[in-house]
Amino acid sequence: MLRRDFEPGFYVEHFVKDLGIALGECERMGIQLPGMTQSKKFFDIYIEQGGARQGTQGFLQVLERMNQVEIPKYHKI
């Protein structure tokens, strides 16, 4: 994220699929995981913005767009 490298290590679309399965199981068991639910919402937004085939670290871009700011690339890594 700090390098602004959004190449996929694990595709967002696959992560969202897995989150959906996990949330479905939570619902079946009658438990709530609000953090996971919110995370899925953010990743759904990223998919809507064209990030389905990007890496999950691209989540940073959703937050940047929401806040109208871009975190500068960190060069000392």
C-alpha cells in the first residue's frame, strides 16, 4: 500500500466471494460480525470502481476516494 503497488496477490473479486461465504455462515449461525460486514461493503465499492482484478491492498484507494485525498508513495521501503 505504501509503495502504491496495487498489483494482485489475491484478487478483490475472490476475497469478496470468500467474505460472502463467511457472512452467509455467520447468518446461518445467528452471529454478527459488523467489522466483516463493513469490510465487504468497502470491497464491494472497490469492485464498482473497477478494482475487481486488483489486489486487496487496493482497499486504500476506496478510502482515498471517500476522503478526496491520495496518500503519497513512500520511497524508503
